[in-house]
Amino acid sequence: MDIEARTYPFTRHTPFEMPEEFAWLRENRPIAQVRLATGDTAWLITRYDDVRTALTDPRFSRTINREGAARVDTGFQADADSPVFNFGGSISEPPGHTRWRRLVNQAFTARHAESMRPAVAAHTDALLDGLAATGRFDLMADYAYQLPIRVICDLLGLEQTARPEFSALAARITRRDLTSSFVEFGQALQDIGRYAIGLIVRKRQNLGDDLLSTLIALTDEEDGKLTNEELVSTVILLLMAGYESTAVQLGNAFYALFREPAQMRRLREEPEIVGRAVEEILRYAQMGTGYAIAKFTTEDVELSGGTVPAGSTVFVSLASANRDEKVFGEDADRFDIGRGCAHRQTAFGYGPHYCLGAALARVEMQEGIARMLARFPGLRFDGPDLDDVPLASNLFTFYPAELPVRI
């Protein structure tokens, strides 16, 4: 296969079928150079074990805006001073990231996520109550995007009267309209940052029992407290990962289940396996476009599949890792909600940058899927053909633009 003649990210021909290039690369050239749309070359890592190494090895830097780095064609024009590129800079690399992570890990725990399950369930039921009267709705706009933002408002301890304004601000960073420019996206981040500063100042004067109050009060004998800048960056990261990613993954979950009716039927009949089903959904119904995990090597790095030279732009493919036959079996391309090893999926990353909100995202997906299926046993896709569902991408994520359903 002439990989150099094909442009990365590779083309998906169906929603959850991975590009043929990944399987070939895992077998033949697990560390390979690929051509980007800009004409520059980068390196691509495709095997599960190498992907996990690249996510933990400090020689793979997250700072890719460097001299000599490959130009990545995102479809936007933005300069290096854009807030898109510099927000959270103090916590993106060690030692700042190490300090920040040590502090916030005290708050982002599996126990805290489980403690929020009743609230997540209540939000889910309230949404389903409203949808029950409609008969037909867009599962993306009316459900998948609604549940996560309600949960985030809880995390930030927002009063009910403040939630509409904040939700409107948050919606701007998802680029769901697919028309706003990268400059407008950066402006949305700035506006969220300003909102977060005001919220943090108010919270410092009157701490509550919400997550943001916990983050403000956190202290560590070695590292002290989080600064205002770190708190603002944390709020933005909550939105970037906890809102859009959870919404998109929830939508992709139902889209995959509609496309595989036997799997949906099994989940209805065996609701107790929803936890395992969510792991398989995260593995199989992947939302990434291929741009999300980009690195820059500060030294030569030898992996099992080869050597990545210093000064290289590197894409770490979670999508390919999640279909690695040596980890998930020869049927890794098949959707099976009973797959016992699905928990090894890499959708939340791995290592020091593992998704802080992974445990809460799991709770939201488990409750959001199980309660929808239980409440609406007749839930079905209400369009002409599942293959005709419009698919959208806002640079990093890939999802149904809309998903009409009937109950």
C-alpha cells in the first residue's frame, strides 16, 4: 500500500468502519510517515502498545507549535497568539502539569463520579419527561447535548437563573453550526474565561458543595493551591472535554446501536451489562477525526514498531489502537457489547493526560443510554435510511449532525 500517496487523516467510508490504512499499517509499518493536506509530512503511530507508550513518554511533547513542526491543515487560519493555542499553557507540560494534576486528582475521583449518579439520573429523567410528550425529537440536539451541560452546571455550582447564559456561552465552543471560524472559536474561549473568572471570584467569597468550590479550596503541602489561571483553565477543560465530547459520544452510542439492532435488543434484554456496553461503545463508536492527539518529539524515540526521530510531528491514533487485533481479538472491527476486554479501550487516553472526567463521563453514558432504552421501549430511528444520516465534524470530533427518532 502506498501510504505516502494518501492524505492523513484517512477517509472513513462508513461511520464506524475504520480506514483500511490502519490495519495495513499495524501489520506492516506501525511507525510510518504520512502526508498531510498541507504537503508536510508527519509520523503516525497505530499499534496499541506504541500508542500507550507515546501517551506516557515525556519525549512526546504536547506543545506542537514549534519551529520545524509540520503544518496541520485544520481548515482555519489562526496565528500562534490565538487563545486556542495558548490557553492553559502553564498546565500543559511538566512541571506545571504535574503540579496541577496532583491537586485536581483529589477532586476528580471515581467516588465523586458515583456520588453524582443520582443527580445525573434525575437530569436524565427530567429530559425524558419532556421528550415523552413530543413523540419525535432530534436525539442529538434535544438529548445528547442537553444532559452533559446540565451536569457541568452542577459541577460549577451555578444557580438555575445563571444556567441559560452559561449554556449559551458553552454552546459556542462546540461549533455545532460548523460555520464559525477558528478566530470566533478563540473569542468564545476568551468569553468563557472571563465568565469563569467572575464565577471563581464569587465562589471564593461563598464556597458551596460543588466541584468548583472543592477545586478552589484544594490545598497540597507541596504545591499549595490552584491559581486563578489554573482554575480558569480547568473550567475550560471541563467544557472542552466534559460537554462536547460526552455529548458527541452519547450521540454516537445511539447511532451505533441503531445501526446494529441485535446489539440494541440485547442491551434492552440485559440492562445489567450497560457498563460493559459503554466500554465497547467507547472502543468501537469512536468520535475522533485523527487530529486530536498530536505530539512533537524532543528526542529520538524507539518504539516496538520503529524509531521516531527527534523534531517530528507525530499523530497518535487512538482509533487504530482501539481496533488492534492483538488486544481486542480478530473480530476487533465488530461491535459486540459483551466484549470482555473492551475496558482496555483508549478513548480517554492513557498516562498523565488521561481524561480527568472519564469516570463521570461513564456515569453519564450509562445513565443516559440505559434510562432512554428503559423509558422508550419503542425508540427507533425516524429517517429514510441510517446511511443517509448527515455526519458532521468540527475539526476534532465526528458525529451525526442530527439523529431523528420516534418513541
